[in-house]
Amino acid sequence: MTEHRVPEEQDITEADQELAIRAIRATERVTAPGSLRASVERMAAASAPAPRPWRRPVVLGGAVGALAAAVVVLVLVLSGSSGPSVEQATRVALAPPVTGPPARRPGQEVLSAEVDGVAYPYWSDSSGWRAVGTRRDTVGGREVMTVVYADARGRRIGYAIAAGGALPADGGRVVSRGGRDFRVLRVRGADVVTWERHGQTCILASRDTGADVMLGLASGGAA
Amino acid sequence: MARRLDPQALAGHLDRIYRAALALCNSREDAEDLVQETYAKVLAKPRRLKSGDELGYLLVTLRNTYFTSRRTAARRPRADVDLDTVAAADPRPDAQPAAAAELDEVFGAIAALPDDFRLALIAVDIVGLSYAEAAEVLGVPQGTIATRVFRARGQVARELREVPAPQRSPR
């Protein structure tokens, strides 16, 4: 392997940048070999702390049992009639991720994961919320993909897209941000924000993060 | 506020860390060994995370493990090996040889960068850290990261343009 002199900035063109970004993006399809994955998962399982005994959550007045930490965004494709309810989709999206997170698309404010043309936002730079995992579920006969985000304090965000069919969103209150309307709801102890993007319905839900934070994420550029 | 490293979150970053290792080593076997050693170190005991997250922690450990291994290997006597045996032990998971060769070219171009530029490019473009996060992880100013990534991409582009298509072949 020969190490080359790196060109100075003035000698580098925009086309160079685009070529490199495109080429590096292509490497995202390289995944770890199965044997390595199995080995790492064994090590992780052996290292994980023993689960705590389950205890019934104590509800203190209006404290809303806010011990669980999760923010969930669901993007649901608008179309026909049947499909998961907002409550069903929220329940699925609050579940923990089962696979690793998608990488950022180099040079873009989105991740390398999408459903029906809707890409998941890259929020790390703008807000500190990083993608930490992914899961796929079938709800109401439709596949729902969720990307879970977390911030430095360990709070979590999930972003999901359910292919095919709209979820009717009603109830709650409507809030306008940046010229768009968002609906703020409570579903199964979680705060939920729904909105539409490119003809699709998005749902954001959280048990430990306020609706104002979710609205900020939802109204961001890539969301 | 410090928190405990989450083993499952660590495992969830495997693919990105593996690609980072490939970009460091430019060899699948070496990358697998490097990733294995990195995870073994990190998961050997419970660890506290004072800042950043699991991904940054893994990248720092990967970098440190890589440079330690490289220094150790440089001091070790070299043995002659049968190249046919080495080639046979390097199966390509990619079903399309041409595509695999192109990926090898990309990893090879990154691996040929000087260390500082390579680490910046890996942190931002392979692992997906922001410039600010990469700056913290690598311990240099954010502007330095931006410059290094820009110049590293320029060199990678030159490398890829200079490789004639008929000569492209996996290592």
C-alpha cells in the first residue's frame, strides 16, 4: 500500500468531493461477516447486566409513569383504508431496536434508510439525537420500519415508516410550526406528535421528552 | 453525567465499525481480527461513558487497538507465506466480482491516506460522526476535521480516477 501526498484544498474540485462521497456511500452495503457478528453478539450478551426484576410501575398523581424513556416518530404512508391504528403503531415503535442503525448518507442530512422514498433524518448535528438501532414489524398487515434515536442523556427516539395506507389521526390539539400543522396527542402514556410529510403521515411519541422537543425535531429541515 | 456503556448498543454498531476497520487495514482478515479485539477489550468489563456515546467509544478503541497492533507487527519478525493460500482464505462475500473490486478500490484508497486524514474521513464518512463529534473523538479542532475530510476526499477521488478499469482487482 502506497501512501500518497494529500492534495491542497485549492487543488480539489467539487467533482472530486462528489466522486469520493458517492464511492464511500457505496461501501455501506458491506456488512460484518456472520461469524464475526455471532462472536460480538455472544460477547455483548455475556457482558450485559442481569435484568432487574419486573416491578409494577408506581403512578404518582400526574407524573404519568414517566420512567420509561422513548421518543417515537412514525411515518405512515397515506393511502387507503385499513392498517394499524396510531395506538398500535406507537406500541410497536416504542419497542427496543433489534439491529444496528443505518449510517448517514455522506454529505446529506438523511440516513441511508428509507421506505417508499421517505428517508430517515440525520439529527446528530442539528440536535444531538443519533440513530442507535432499527427494527421492522408487521402491524395490521403492513411492514413498519423504525429507526431508534438516542441523545447523550440516554433518551430515545424511534422513526418508523409503515408502508401502504394512511393512519387517521384525530383528537389532541393542532400546533403550527414553520407553516406546517402538527397534532399533539397522548397514546398509552406516551406523548405523540403527528404530521404529514410528502403525502405521508408522521407520528412522534415520547414518554420522557416533552412535545416541544418532538415538535422541534418534527419541524426540522430533514424531518 | 456518566452512564454505563450499553453492550447491545455496542453490538448494534458492528457494521460501521467493521467498515471502519476495513478502511484502516484494507484486509478483511485483519479487519475481522481488529474488530474482534476491539469488542473484546470494550466488553471485557463494565465501563462508564462520561461523554459522547458508544459509537465514539468504539471508534477510539478501534483506532488505539489498530495502532498498537501495527507497532507490534512492525517489531515482529516476518515469515514467508504462500500467497495462494492467503488468497484462498480471503473469500469475497459480494456475489458480483466487479462490485467487490470497486469496493476494494475505495477501501484501498482510504487506507492509503496518511493517518490523520484517514482517521478524519473514517470518523465522518464511514462511521457517520458529525464534525463536532469527530473533533472530540480524535482530539483536534472541528475546523481541522473539516479540512482533513475535504482533502482526504480529494485524494480518494484522485486514487479512484487513476485506477484503470482493466487493472482493478481485489487484493
